[in-house]
Amino acid sequence: MLKIPTFVLGGLLIFTGLIGYFLQAPSLSIKITGPLADDAQLTLSDGTQKQVIELGFVSGKDSAGDQAKEIITRFYGEGDGIMGMPPGPATKAAQSNNAIEHIGKDPDGIESFWYASSTKDTLGALIQDNENYLNAGNPDYKKTPVIWDEVDANSSKIKFVYVNAAGNSGPATLKVSNWKNIDMPNPPENNTLEFGKSLTVFIPSAIGLLLILLVLAAESKPSARKHIMHGTVLFGLFAFYMVAKRIVPAVSEMSWLRGEPNGIMQASSLKPTTMLVSAGLLLIFVILCVVSFIQARKEMAAQAKKDALAKKKAGEEKSEDKEEKGEKEKTEGTPTASNKKDDLSKSSKPDGSQGSAKKSSSSSSEGYPDREPVDKKKGSVDTEEKKESEKKDGVSKDKPKNDPEKRKGPEQKSNKDAPTAASKETEKSSEKKSETDSDPSKESEGSKDSKDD
């Protein structure tokens, strides 16, 4: 979700830094630690024109802030800023250029010039001193005095800016004759410093590039994505704070330079503009990150709820299946031992052969108690094998080993003999009947004999 927005915002931050670098005016900063030497001379030059910086009177012998204030105010008004004094070289050139641009005077009269400013407490004291000056005749205004001996007493920065309105060939330089109380460990051989573009304008570009790299790192390492993105949003929030807190001083500085009594209308508004744009982009990034985190938390909660519902539903379906299975078993009944036996007997005798085998085995065991019971499973198989052996070897009665007479007891033999004798007499009577039927004389004789008897 944050990948594309970060690329867009990071790209805009990089573009902001590049635009700031190419559009900024050349500048130069020096740091002073106290009053300069009495014979010190500072000369500004661009190859076409020169300006000698008046050091002025320093009230505090050990105050760096007081020395910086005297040098800076000399650019905008001669003397100590008392009303009615003639304007300084920066104010004179800026007002002349503004009149030429808006009234339409001879463009050849446009001049390049330098103006000076400061940072931190020295800049705040300069703005406060200017406000006191503008409200000197206002009875309702409560003046706030500035004690310059206490403003950045040990170290103060002076920033010189070159406005090349006339398009001079340059380069713009600052030549210092005496480096006393100027913080310069290794002064150049010709005692000349050259104006250039500040690399601090690349701060928005560095921030944007770092944000893009952090998001790419989060995408490449899913396991550490959460921690990297949290670190990224913290970095974005810190960068927003550091940039945003400099916007008010930058706007105040621009207003102070352009307002009375300085009147530097050509003072660049690039610095506060880039800071404002950078802070806005960083704020958007932080808001998007917070929204993304909230959305991710909501999605995680919704997914967890969804998983819980799915799990609960699966458990309910499982319990329902168990209940249905239990009800089905209750309605159909569980298979008992008798049912199992019936099912087994049904499955083992589909054509009734098994039942006949059981009956023959039971009858044989009842008629012949000496005989071993035939195995239920092997009964039919043994019977078939017995029949096949009888076919091969002939009638089973001729074989002594298969003669059942030998294995029967005396009772069984007598029982066997009884039906045999009856069958013989039946055969005899049938023979006699056949003889009488064939010969009637024999029948009469037999009847006579019976009568005589």
C-alpha cells in the first residue's frame, strides 16, 4: 500500500532538493568569535563591482553577536539604524532594481548586490531590534530591549548572499585582510573565499531517497517489514519536525529582509518555500503511514474474526455430523451377535448349499455319534472331493477303507441290517408276483395248497 505513495513523495522530495540547488543564489558564511581587528578589511567583489564592508563600532569587546550585528546592519543603513540616515548599499541597489522592473526605467541601471543575514539567536535579535525600531512611535507597543553583549557572545554566524541581478560574469568573492576572531583554521593563501551554492538544499533530496530505500528494504524482507516500516514512519516524523521548526525562522527572515527598513525586495523566498514543500510532503507521508497501519490492524482483526468464525462453523458442522451419525445408528440399530451370525450364514449360502451341508452334518452326527463332526466351512468341499474320489475308484462299497461298516458299532450294524432284510423280502415277493402273473397254473396251485393248509 505504501510503496507507490512513497515513490511519489520521495521523488517529489528529491525534485524539491534539486530545484532548490539550481535556483539558489550563491552564498558564503563565516563564523566570528569576537570583535574583528581594527585594521581588518572585508571586500566583496564579482569581477565587475566591489563593496567594502564597514566594521562599525563594537560596544562589547568580547561579544561575537554584537560584532555580527554591526556588520549586517551596515548593508542596509549607514550608522546605527537611526531614522533619517541614508540607506546602505544593499538597500539602495535593491530599491533601484525594484523601481526599474516595475516603473520601466532604463534596464542598464540594474545592479548586482550583496545582502547579509544570520542564524539562531543573532537572527532573532536582529528581527526584534527591527520591530522595536518600527514601533518606536507607538505608545501601545511594549518594547523588548536587546542586550547584544549577551546574544551569541562566543560565536555568531554571518551569511552573505550574492544577487547577480545584472548578470555579471563573476565569480563573487570575499577577501579578508585580517583573520582575527574569524573561525578559519586554514585561511586560503590569497585570503579570498569564493561564493557558491550550499549543499544543505539537498536535505529534502536525501530524506526522499532514504524513505524510498527504507520502503524497498521493507518490501525485500517481508519478515522484518513491520519493524522497518515503523522505523520509516518514525524517521519521517522526525524529519518533518526538524524541517517544520525551521519554517517560521525562514519566513521571519524573508519578511525582515523585504520589509522596512531593509527593503531587499530581491531577497529569495526559495528557502522558506522548499522547507514548506518538504514539510508538507513529509506530513502527507506520515499520515499515509498512520492510515496504512490502522487499515492493516483492521484487516488483521477482520481476518482473525473471520478465521474464528470459520473455525467455529467447522466445529459446529463436525458436531452436527456426529449427531447425525449417532441418530442413524440408533434408527438402524447396532449389529448384534445374532444378526452378525445370520448375515454370515446368508452370505455363506446364497444358493442353499451351505444349509444342506449343515443339515447333512447334523443328521450324520445324530445317526452316527462316533463320527467326527464335519467342519462347517469345509463340509461342502469335502463332500465334493469324496464324490470325485468315488467316481475315480468305483463304488465306495467295494473299498474296505471307505466301508462304513468297519467304523460303525454293533448297534449301527444291526440298524443297517434291518432295512437290508426288509428290502430282500420285498424283492422276493415281487419275484413271486411276477411268476404268478406269468403262469396262472402256478397261482392256482398255490391257492390250493393254501386251502389245504
